[in-house]
Amino acid sequence: MNEIRKQKVIFLCTGNSARSQMAEAFLRKYAGDRFEVHSAGLEPKEINPFTVQVMDESGIRLEGHSSKDVGEYLGKTHFQYLFTVCGHAEENCPRTFLSSGIHTHWDFDDPAALEGSDEEKLAKFREIRDQINTRIQVWLKEVHT
């Protein structure tokens, strides 16, 4: 029996602490049987606690997730799909990395950049989570894998 090889996908953002983590988690949930999913950051930071909270609210636990540096993948892994999920990553990602596979840019606001109360920040994280969730589902319909 021939095993079908999963296509590799990576989501990149600046800190790998919110948007790219959410995208990775949603794609794993919906199509982890079809894709090998990764995320990384240009300047990785610890996963934001609000990211963990809003993903928990969606029934997705981020246990075992960690922020990773894009350097862990450069020259080592070929991705069929590469998504940048913030403008900084789009502008600053090493060009050789962006040229491998199909590169798509989805520009989501940085929920961690919002200044305000914890409730206001949570509302922004939920908004971005929902946008990413919708975009992942739309993309899955588009790729027909």
C-alpha cells in the first residue's frame, strides 16, 4: 500500500506567538491528515497567554506548541505552501525561503499590539482568531486536496 505523502505547510509571522500559532492549530484541526503543518517567527517570542485562552475557547489546546525560529527550517525543509500572516514577515522573510513552494500573504492585525484593558485585548484576539479560522476553511475549499 502506497502511503500518500502529506504536503508541508508553514505559517510565518514576526513572533510566532499568536497569528501563526492560531493558523497552525486550525489547519491541524481541519486537515492534519492531509498536511504536515508548522509555524515559525522571524523574532520568536513565547506564545501569548491570550492566544492560549482564545484557542481553548475554540476547543483547541496548544499544549506541546512552542515558538520556533524560521532558521530552524531554512535550507532544511521544502514547503509546498508558505503563508505569511503579517506584513513584517512578508517584508522581512528571507527571499530564498519565500521562493519555495506556493507563497501566499494573509495580512492579519497583530492582536498583541492592541493597547487597552485585558477585556479589550481578549476581544481583539478573538476577532483575529475568528478571521484566521474562516480564512483557513476558505483556503481548504480552494485547494481541494
